[in-house]
Amino acid sequence: MWTKVFLLAAALALIGIIYLVDRFHRFYVLEQLAKKQKRLSWLLAALLVTGILSSGLVFNWYTMALIIIHLVLIWLLCDLVGWIIRKYRKKERTFNYTGGAALLLTLMLLIGGWVSMHHVFRTSYSFRSDKLTPDDHLRAVLLTDTHLSNTLDGDKFTALCERIQKEEPDLVLLCGDYVDDDSKKKDLIAASRALGQIQSTYGTYFAYGNHDPFVDYRSFSDDDLIDSLLDNGVTILIDETKEIGDRFYLCGRRDFYDQRKSAQDLTAPLDKSKYIIMLDHQPKDFDAEAEAGADLVLAGHTHGGHVFPAGQLGVVLGETDRLYGDEKREDTEFLVSSGASGWEIPFKTGCISEYCVIDIAGE
């Protein structure tokens, strides 16, 4: 899905470049220059847009496309507002106020997107079940899509684990994309060590995401990933179930792109009178998981949309059952986290980075 989204983004970015050159050419200085040096004025307008394109060298080409598209959309909106105002006031344009407003608003949006990506916020959810007594209580911390080495290196991940420890969790759940294609081994070692230092009642559990399996240009192997987790007391669930205490089950599914058991096969041997928590990185199998009798399904992968409107487009195309947040289908609660980081693009313009504190109790 993301490949299609980014190809569309690239096409829109190309159209946007042409539009931006024309918009920059409308600034007063260049309009005045065009009266004497028309070619030079257009060249300078193109150079200004080229300056924005250089963000691809600073960050990456995906980020460059993001900046261009957001600037184009905001500029179009400002142009529309400006046109309405001029029609209402019956005055012609004199200065390019809409252009100035577009640049300022885009800058503010990107600053907010940078903060939303790099600061990991705390969100909380509460779920109740008649399978549990009033004395039953479980506090789980959900951590997904950390994409190590993007915005969270070993040190920052360690600081995040210290925050998680203060939540006094009974259970810590890693729901995929712990690492990224470009993650570094030193960050993996430091992060896994930090996970091992979290004290909880029932431990820390990990289920695979689509970015976790080995890629040949990464500085560590799949065995290194597994060993780093196991050596620090993290339990890896690959289409497996563990009993948590006396009243809970925890199921960890393989990633959607892998060959895996069905949700029904995974829960079939379980005592359905106990509360079943299921980790499934990609939120794409809700109906089957509800039919299988899961009480709470936890997912990530979408990054909450990451950049507007890419995530919303994914929903329209049917690539995900839910973009962000919680919903209930039949007797099953679903929660999709936006994750603690993201892939490649260092801005989140459609959501925040987060870890989720989940309290489960009896009715």
C-alpha cells in the first residue's frame, strides 16, 4: 500500500513543483524584476523551489515530497481564501499575502509535525470485561513501531523505557516493527538491554512486524535480533499463546505478510472463559479475530496515518481496518496505536508518537 501511496505522492510533487515556481514568481520583487528581466525572474523563482527540493538531500526524497505536497495544498487553500476575500472586497491583488501566509503556515505545520514525531506522548485506555471479577486488574504498556535508529536510538529508547517503568506495568507488549531496515546493531543492543531492565509482574513480550525480519543490508542478522531479546528476558511469540496469571491469555501472531495460523486456529485450544489479548502488528483481520473470540486485539503499523492524507487514503483503499484508536466489533475491543516512531519521514502531520497505557479490569 505504501508503495502506491508514495508513487502517487511523487507524481503530485512533480505537478506541485511547477505550481510553486509560478506562485513564487508572484512575489513583488520577482514581479518587478520580470518587467525588465523576465527570464531571470523565472530562474530565481525556480531556484527558490530548488532550495525546498534540497530538503531531499538533508532528509530523504520521501520527506521532500511530503514538504512539497503540504506546501502546495496549503498554498492552494490560501489562494482560494485570498480569491474569496478579493471578490468580497472587489479589489485586485497588490501584494502576495497568500504566498507569505502559505509559507508561514507550512513552516508551523512542519515544526508541529517534527515535535509530534520526535516526542513520545503517553496515551491511556481502559477496558472492562464480564470475564473478570472486580478484583482482577491488569496494566499493560503497549509499545509499537519504534523503528530503532530513526528517531529513537539506543539512548532515547532507554529513556523511554524509564518512563514506562514509572507506569508500574504488569505487562509490557511490543507489537512489531521494533527495528527498521536501517537500524544499527549498537542501538539494538542498548534498546534490548533497556527492555530487560523493566520490572513488571508478568514480563515483556514481542510479536513480529513487517520491518523486523532480516534484510541483507542491515548490520545485524535475524538471529542477532532474537538473541538480543531473549538474552534480556523478552518472550517472543510467533503464532503462540502464553497464559498470563490465572485470568488472561496472550496471543502473538505472525505478521500479516507471513504464512501464519488463522486467528480461529490460534484461539481454538484456549479456555474462552479467560480474557484473551491478541498482538497483531497489522490491523487487517478484525472480523476474523472477533469471530475467534479475542477480547482485546492490539495493533500498530499504520503510524496513525503518519502524514495526512496518506493514512486516510489507505483506509479508503481497504488496506487497513482502522487507522488509529479503539473500536468495538461484536464482543472484541480493538486498539491501533500510532507507534513510538515511524519509517523514514521525520514528521508526523496526521498524528502523534505514543506509548499506550492499557488498564483492563472486571465490571
